[in-house]
Amino acid sequence: MNRRSFIAQVAATTTAGLAHSTSISERAEALEHRMMVELDEQVVVRPRMCSVGAEPSAGPSRRANGSSITYQMGPDPNLPSMPSKPNLIDFFEQRFAPAMHLLQSAALAQEAGLDEETVLACLLHDISVFGLIRSDHGYWGAQLVEPYVSERVSWGIRYHQSLRFFPDPAVGYDYPEAYIRYFGADYEPEPHIRAAAEYARNHKWYMTARHITINDIYAFDPNAHPTLDLFKEIIGRHFKQPSEGLGYDGSPVAHMWRTIMFPTNFL
């Protein structure tokens, strides 16, 4: 089904009815209800983390003939399928793609002659942004990979988040100009971010996190197109792939990988 075509068609035929709705959320609910009635398929509901503050979704509807409309559970047919025992490369290809920012960051670290674990940290530093959640992404990303990488790699991913906001001219890191556009010239990092950066600055692995910020890029280079093939051997040497597959190994973070696999599951 072409969702865009369907939505355009429904919108064209229900304009008069929707016009009487008093808010955007009511109009969205009306359109969603029409879709549920018209389509013989499961209902996909956006994850709560993507709709905090939005109106709650309507409950399951029934058709005129009494048959139920069910919510989405299991593999989403609109997403690329995942193998039964997915590895990190599968997630890059089927859930994070194109992830050019991660590939370019890792390629820069590799070109600079950094060690393989630091290259891996650069490759993984923003996977939460690509697959799970943006807020506190350094912490979420570190937690995602913690059982499978060295402590230094996960530490670097966690603390690059705070160090991004603090220049270190001695190693060639300036405050990103992009952040002025993103957050405004008057933005001041929150106290917990400042405290984390101060802690990281005095840690033995400071340069691992700092190298992530140095090789982090704040605008895509349109002329650079590194591929994941460049890093597959590094992944093989430094990422402990569980034999059961990510999400099925019973680790404390398996549920997070399953969430990335099945992001539209209702429960």
C-alpha cells in the first residue's frame, strides 16, 4: 500500500468533516480512524517516546461486520526484514542505514591513524540517534553496546556527549559552529552536562571520548562516501557478537535491540 497516496485520497474526501475538528490532534485522530476503517491491516502507533504530550491513541476499532482491527505486533512490513540472529552489521544495514555520519566519523578516525577501538567508538557513537532516541544519546548508545565492547569504548561513547560542548584547543577541538545555529549563541550546557565533562576531562580515557568529538562532523561531506565494508574486520575483532543474535541473548540491553528491531510494536 502506498500510504502517501492513501492519505492524500482520504484527506481529499474528508475535508469537510475534518474542518469541524477543533485541533490538529482531533483532525489526526479523525484521519487515523478513517484509515483504520478503510484498510484491512494492522494499526501502527508511534512509540510514546516520539509523541510525549500528544493525545492518547484511540482503542481498537471494529468494522461494520464486527471484525476487529488489530494493532501492529511483530515485524513491521514497512521496514526491512531482520534475520533470526541479527548481528551489528545487520542493524547498520537494515535499521541505521544510511548512517553516513557514523561512517564518515569512523573513516576520519581511521585516516588519522587512531587505534581500532577508537575507530569503533567513532562508528558507534551516535547509534542511539539513528536507531532509538536522541535525548542523552551518549548514555543510551553506551548502554546499548556495553556488553559487547571494551569498557573504554563504551566510556568514550558515553562521555563524548558532554565533551562536545567544551572546546579543547590543545587537541584542536573548537566549539562547533553548527551548535550556534542549532541552540543559539546564548546556550549554556546544563549543570549535569558540565559536571560530566569536568569528570571526563580528568579521566584516563579522556582522549577516547575527545577523539570522538574531534572526528564527529557537524555537516555531511557530500564528497565522502565510505562504506561499512571498511570497518567489518574491526567490528569482527572488537565487537562481541552474541551467538543468539542481538536482542535474543538475554543481556541487560537485549530489550533495547529488540525495540530497534520492532519499533512499532504496540506492546
